[in-house]
Amino acid sequence: MAIVLGLLTVFGPISMDLYLPVLPALTAELRSATSAAQLTVTACLLGLAVGQVVAGPVSDRFGRRRPLLTGVVAYILTSTLCALSPAIETLIAARFVQGLAGGVGIVIAQAAGRDLYSGGKLVRYYGRLTVLGGLAAIIGPVIGGQLASVTDWRGIFGFLSVIGAAILLACFAFFRETLPQQHHIAGRLTQTGRDFRRLIRDRVFLGAVLIMGFSFAALFAYLSGATYVLQEIYGLSPQGYSFAFGLNSLGFMVFGFASARLSERWSEKGALVIGLVMCLLGAGALLATATLHLPLIAVILSLFTMVSGVAATTPPTTSLALAGYPDIAGTASSLLGLAQFAFGGLAAPLVGLGGADNPVPLGLVTLTSAALAAIVYLVSIRRRIGTPSHHLTNGSQASDTIAVEETPSACGLVK
């Protein structure tokens, strides 16, 4: 079960990262502009965002398993459609639908974890999801770079279909329902609307969502723009880019794991501050590097610091957002996912406005995003976390304990 939950987190990283090494080749073959090709990244991000907003409330109402299986089947079909796309416009549309399907797995991985864990175990779980996401990000571009030597971008999307089929088999075999029938949320759209309003009125939850969104805007700006910066400007091959990308993803794994342990043993707020500072330092150094035309090592170190900072913010931010909402974990997770991928989708095409040979927009977008995340923290999190009103608004610790104890499947997995 734990392995399956981990596999569900690869939907986003694998869908995004596997074909990044061949994005310039895709641009040339389909005779599209750089900004149009980057819209394939944006379309997938927006699809992932919208898919989670739909799947989260649906899973609170009908359980986790049925929506998950439906989403994985749709992911396999749409990955095949991407491979068969004859033009950039068709590929953009197919990528959006692929994102819709992939969003189901991401939100259910988070919500199922909230069904099963609370307290320190919950923070540790989200730290492990961050590590697995980083591992997928390492494996994705490395495999993509190697696949580029034996196939084209269409073959890479076919490979995504195979990954989806493997995950589908694992879900059929091992994923059991984590939300018992008595905990399903009754009501239709009106109840979903009330749940969303309840979440948005919580200033700490809203602050955590915005921090997550702005941090991932910097991350996805990097995902969209770094392939052009490192290959077109600094002359790396697709294989060289995949290894440079893998180094940054290794930092994502290490600092995501360290942040989860730090949050559990010391302070969620302290771990979050460290991550935000790293984001600001890395993004600022990236802009300076782009402006001063510094060598390749400066670019890689700047990206490493920024990406690692985003990883460090993820476990404490996710825990702060979801810890108080065991009754609507799917809905709460969907808003986190919406912020991650919608903000990322809006930021990704901005880095291409200066053309493939201009790295300055990448530095500007990442620094602006990191600065906005820091401002949100100062306004909404710094002075409000841990106050009695926050805990009363989000639900007491006792309610968390009851929610776990009343779930037979949860007790088995926690043990």
C-alpha cells in the first residue's frame, strides 16, 4: 500500500520531466515557436491543477479507489493520444487532458495519507512523498535523455503510457479503500462549495496554499526554461542536460527529506523559513548569473539552491495546510494541487518571452515568485501559526485521533 501511494506521486514529475530533454527537438519537428512548445508544459500543469480540484471533492464523496482507477485509465489513453499528435495545437490539447487524468493520482496520494496518518507521522509521510517526487524527477530526465538516443518524442509519450499501465496494475492489486463508507461526505455541489469556503476563510490554510503556489511557480519556471538555457545557451547535449537536471533533483530529494525530519523534531515554521531563504538566494543568484553571463557552474549552483529550497518548503507547508482537515482531506489537497500547478502553469511560458537565447526572464520569474512566497509567509503564517483560534478553526487534535482510530484500514497501516 505504501509503495502504491508513492507510485501515485510520480504522475506529475514523470509527465513533466520525461520529455523535457527532447523539447527543443519537438519544437523543431512540429515547426513551432519556443513559446508555443512551452505551452505543452503549461497545458499539462493547468490540467493537473483542474484535475485535482475535481478529483479531491469527488474522492471525499465516493472514496479514493474508484476515482483513482478511472484517472489512471484516462492517463494511459491520453498519453497515447499525445504520441499520435500531428501538430503542436493537438499536442497542447492532449497534454491538458493528460494533466486532468494525472491530477487524480496526485491528489489521492495526499488525501489517502491524511486518511491514514496524523501528527509527526503525517509530516514524515509528506516528506517521503517529496523524496519520491524528487526521485521521479531524477529518473525522468535521465531516462528521457537516454530514450532520445533511440527514439523520438513520440516514443517517449508511448513510454508514459507503459508507466501508466504499470501503475494501473499496481492499483488494482494493492490499493484498498482508505476512506470508510461512514466517512464519505454527503451532499453535492452545495456541500463542496461550503467546504471550499471553510478552507479559504482559514488564513493559515490560505497562506500555506499561496506559499505552495508561488514556490512551485519558481520550480516550474525552472522546468520550462532550464532546458533551453542549458542546451541552447550553454551547449549541453540532451544527455548532459539530463544529468544536470538529475543533480538538481537529487538536491530536491535530500532537502525534502531533511525538511520533513526537521519539521517533525524541531519546528514546521523553522523548516519553512529555511526553505524560503534558500529559494530567495538561489533565484537571486540565478538572475545575477543571467545578467552577468557567468559560467555554467554558476547556473547549476543557483538552480540547485533554488530547487532544494522549494523541496524544503513542501513538507511543512503541506502539513500546515492539511493537518486540521481530516474530514475533507481530498478537498483540501485539491486546493494545494491547484495552487502548485496553476501557478506553475502561468509562470512557465513567461520564461520564453525573451526567446530561447535569453536567460534573464527565467531569473526574473523565479526571483519574483520566491519573493511573493516570502511575503505571504510574513503576512499570514509567521504570527498566526499555533494560535488557539487556528486549531479551533481547523479541528482539534482529538478529532484527528478519532478519525484515525475509527478507520480500520488506517490502524492496520499505521501499525
